[in-house]
Amino acid sequence: MKSITQKAGVFRIAMYIRLSGSQNSYYSNDFVFKGKPLYIEFEKKEGETSGQLAIKVANIAKKYMNMVYEKEIVKVTANGNQVVIDGTDEHQLFTKCELQWYNPDGGFNFCCNTAGAYETIAVARESTDPEYDTKNQITQGKQGFGTYNWLLHNFRLPTAANTRWSRIIQDETPILGAKYNEYIIEYCVDRGILGSDAVGDLVRSKTQHVFYVKQDIASQFETGLQAIGGITDGRTGNTLVEKAMSTAEAALTKATANEKALANKQDKLTAGNGVDITSNKVSVKLNGDTLTADKSGLKVSDNKFRPVGG
């Protein structure tokens, strides 16, 4: 609220909220991606402080949410002279959040009269945005993984078959509030001579089995996995693949170094007794003089054939 320098007037917080990984109908529109504009309009009277305005905005937003949506789509609170807007859904993305002032003298002119218009006086951006002002910040939420909602969304849809009385596979129903680790077991078996590409073609079958284990008992599950073959941390990927990639990269580095060494290597041969062969040039050193033969002819250097006894 410190960005408001006007003594009085009408203001609003203009937001646009998109969805990622959700099809909530509250955000339906005419575009490809679901999204919803949201405005919190308020009036500042002369003498009101930034702290009082922040509380006023929070109260207005709460009443508006309850009246229109019967729940808080966003949670608006006052923190000193700041207004804090929190998302209530992990799928929400704030793509716009601006503080605007209604300028009665702005907008287009119509018959010598101005229609008035909202003008932006402050913009909240993510900290990585080049135009971030260090005062008004957007921090995007992070979608959960292995949570109750995530499992329902991806594996156990709340259909009649999964929610009815005496439903199937009740023991696999996610627990509200619990968090789960994901484990992928790869099972490879030799199947014998079953191939058709060649006589005696040996075949192996490979299957993947995915388990979601509640975190408070995950250590017991991991103990069992260690006993049958060990665990690979999914955050770093498949260790066999990583080892192969590392070996390949090392070989490529070595080959590149050898290639550079060969390119820079001089084709030079020293025959001994003062005879050197370099590329297309032959040099012979004799009694302090050097006789060089190349494509330009013969050349004598050093002492220039000193006369005998001279």
C-alpha cells in the first residue's frame, strides 16, 4: 500500500490467475488455457494510513469471496502496511497482479469530457523478472507429488466405483493428508529362444511395476528392496545409464584430445649426426654450417663455409 501516493481516490488490485494441471470450471473462459480475472476494488479516504488500507482490502476480499464463490479462491490478509495474497490451490498461477488507481481525468475524450480510466501504479513480478522492483513480488506455488490430491487426480479418480460402499481395492485407496514415495521396480527375465530375427534368437522381457508407499513406512519397504537388488535414486536417474553416459563422455573427451594432439603434431624426424627431416625440408649440419634443402632450393646458414685455415 505504500505505492499509493494519492491522498484519496478509488483503487483496485487487478489479478489474472491461470491453472496448470487442473480443469476447474471456475476458471473457464474462451481461451485455450483456463484462467480468471479477479479484481479487489477499494476506496481510500483522506487521512487513512497504509496499514488501515491493507486491513480494509483484506476485509473486502473476504466478503466478496464468500458472497460470490462461497469460498476463498485466494486468501487475502494484511501484514502491516502490505497486502498478502495467497493461492488456495496448488494449480493456480498468478500471471498478473497490479495495483491501479482510477484517474477521473484519464481515458478517452468524448464530447470534451474524459471517461476516466484505471492507471497502473505498481506491478508485482517474480524475482527472476528483469523488471522486478524488489518490493512487490509474486512467488508461484509448487504442485505436489505423491499427495492425496495428486494420487486421486492421476490414479484413483473419485468415480462411483472408487467411492461407493464396499468399493474395489479398498486397501489401495489413498489416505487423506498422507504423503507417498514413488518406487519403480524394473523386472527383466530371460525368456529363452523365442525370437524370430535369427535362428536361436534369445529374448528377454522387461516390465515396470510402480508402487506408492506411505512415507512413514517407506523405510521398511526400502529395506526389502535393498535385499533383492538395491535402490536407484530417481532424482539422479538410472545409475546404469549414467555410468554408460559417463564412460561415453570420457571416451569422447579423450578422442578429442588425441585429435588435437595429432593436428598440432609436427612431422619431424631426427636421424642423428646432424641430419633432420621436417615435413618437406632436409637439413644437414656439417662443421658448423647447415645445408638446407626444400622446395625453394639449397641454402647455407650459420658460419657460411669458413675457409680452411681462415
